[in-house]
Amino acid sequence: DYDSGRVLAEANADERMEPASLTKIMTAYLAFDALKEGRLKLDEEIPVSEHAWRSEGSRSFVQVGTRIPAEVLIKGMIVQSGNDATIAIAERLGGTEDAFAQMMNAYAQKLGMKNTHFDNSTGLPGATHYTTARDMAILSQALWRDFPEYYHYFQTPSFSWRRGSARSHNRLIGSVEGVDGIKTGYTRASGFNLATMAERDGRRVIVVVLGGDVENPRQA
């Protein structure tokens, strides 16, 4: 329950799991914090490094050596789950992705995410990259509480930029009453992950599922 923080149902809520692209919720949290404090501007053009461009896994449509507006990278990270866009943001805010990951861990501790550690900004597998369903619920609650003015990026079903376009992996948006975010994630190691929120009759609830073995239950 968003307002009270009371757990309505749980199973293995403190078991350490790989977050996959749910990691990007924390990357977005730090980006939103930078926007709110004026350390980052939506129209600021951010360079795409070779490290970002060569990222594995899910990618958006950025090219090495180009400069992309921060807002486009944020949409590429959230809507398309692009690892390249995510790393570009991480490098802008942290100098390097490794330094940014340390920032993520500091924020996690501040929020009370006691069983979370990030090795990177994207959610690609790492030796000490893990979280729990409870911690992801804490992060989801904080995202809505602290940055309601930026949460709409997690509600965006699709976006286009130049010759590229992308559709959100979160098929619950627009198909399940009240659902207005947040993020899906998948790697072979993690299975299918989902953190989502829904509001009905004035009540907001948060749901986190980690380690699903098939995709469809994320949409049940």
C-alpha cells in the first residue's frame, strides 16, 4: 500500500535476486534528482561515448560520438530500456559508469534498501548486482513520492526521435485499469521482472515480481 507502506501480500520478499532492467528505476531516480536540483537540464546535449554505444543487451538508437538531449536519453532508457542511453546518462552524472554505480549504492542506502547492491547502471548481470522485491517496492514508492513531476516518463507507452521509434515493454499500461507504470526487466539469469503501480478509487498499490519463468504472468 503506497500511503501506509503496509505489505498486503508477500512471498520471499527479502530473497536476493538479479534486478535486470529494474536497475534503471534507480538510474532514473538519480537523473530526476539531478533535474530537480538543476544539475541536469532536459535540453542539455549529452555525448554518447564508445562505452555507451558498445553496451550489450537492449539498445536504443544512439550513435557513438553524437550528442543527444537528456530528455531523449531518459525516454530511451525508460521506454525502450536502452542500455546505451542509460550509460550515457550515468557517465554524464557520475563521470564514469563505475562511479555512478557507487552513487546508486549511496542512494539505495539512504532510501533504506538494505539488501541491494548495484554494479552498473543498466541491470546487466554482475557478480554483486542484486536486489529484493521489498527493496524494489521501497524504490518505487520513493520515485512516486519524490519526483511526481517526472513520473510521467514511466507512463509513456511509446516515443519517436528522428528516424527511430520505440514502444514500452510494460504492456500493462493502457490494458489494466489504473496501472500507470513502472518498469519491466529481463535477462536469462534474472528471469522476467516487473515493478508496477496502480491506482483505483483513490488507493495506490505497488506490486513487484522478480524471477518469473515466463513472460505472461507479468501481465496477469
